[in-house]
Amino acid sequence: MARLPRLTLPGLPHHILQRGHNLSPIAADPADFDTLRRLLAEQALEAGVDLHAYVLMDNHFHLLATPRQDGGLARMMQGLGRRYVRYFNQRHGRSGTLWEGRYRCAVLQAESWLLPCMAYLDLNPVRSGKVERPQDWAWSSHGHYVGAVVEKMVSPHSLVWALGNTPFAREQGYAQAVERGVTAAQQQALVDSAVHGWALGDDVFLAGLQKQTPRRLSRGKPGRPRRRLTEAVQALGDKPPDTDLP
């Protein structure tokens, strides 16, 4: 089956996933992580993309971002890829590709999925066994939202502002949302949408999106056996959703 074209729509949040080639590291030490974060901030600004949340891991990264104009997301990812791969190859004496194919992304309905997706990103280092608490991982936006650091690259979505009337209330509300985590069903939906590029939202949201694009937005109707989630995850070299999905 031919691969569907990537779906990106301005004004809507997108969950973005990029992995290292053959699960190879994309960041070997703090200098790499810091450079990747700096270049991400620069490219998001240049491309007109609001970066709501991020987590950088040793062999992949996740972003939650809203492009303000057509093509903004692609420009950000292309610019980041070119500049970071050049830096990484020069620094580590290597050549060739760094990424596992093109980046993956899924459009999300903000009202239902923005906060679960942010919690999912924040908990990625915990699921991976890197740290015991999300606040212990230095290369994510979690610290910004709980008041531990200030990151100018992060653009909070309006739904985050609705968590409280004061900065302290918003920080507490966000920390509680992350502490609640995501359900197994939510995690599976986030995995599936990222892997396959399906839009994630309710029927009304999907119907509205379908008016904007001829591209199919969700899995086709039954007819063929549904591919098991674990097979889809394994095809990308990911772990099952009860551990860590990148």
C-alpha cells in the first residue's frame, strides 16, 4: 500500500516523532542535547512554529507544535535536520544519514489530546528508565511548565493558561496532570496516530478536518485484519506502549 502523504494543517497542534537511524544515538552527551535544543528553538522561530512541548531522548525526540502557516512544520524539521546532522557528523567523525526516514506527525484535537500528549512526552524519560521523575530529565519542557526553569522557546497553548488564574495555580495544575499520567487507551491512541499519521480527535473534529483535505484521516473501515499495535510499533523499532514509545 502506498504511504499516505503527511498531513499538516496550520493552526492545529501536531505530535511529531523523529527517530535515529537503526535506533542509533542522535545525542551522545549533554553538548549534543543542548545543541539540538538550541537549533530546535532557532528553527521553530524561523519557520513560524509555536513549540508547545518537547522531549529529547538519546535516540529519538518528540515535539508538540502548532505551525502558524502552511509548510511551517516541514521547514522547521528540514532546517533542524540539515543543521543538526551536519553538527553531529562533524563532531563525532561520522557521515551519512542520522534519521530513520522522514519524521512522523499526527494532527491532534487540542481539547481532548493536548494535555495527555504533553504528559506522555514528559513521562517518556521515566518510561525509558532514564530518571525516576520527569523533573529530573533536563531535556524536556516539563521544567518550564512546573516553574523550575524558564524557556523562551516554549509557547504555551491557550489550554495550559486555562489551568489556573495565576502562574502558581497553572504550575500546580500542570504538575497534577502529569502525575495522573495517561491511560493505556490514551497511550495506545497516541502511539497509533504517530506511527500511522492519523488525525486524533472525535468524530466532529475529524469531519471538520476532512473538509480541508482529500487525504484519508483515520484507519480504513474493517475489511482487512487490523494490524496489531505491537506489530506497528515493532516495525519502527519501538517498544510496546506499556514501556516507552518514541
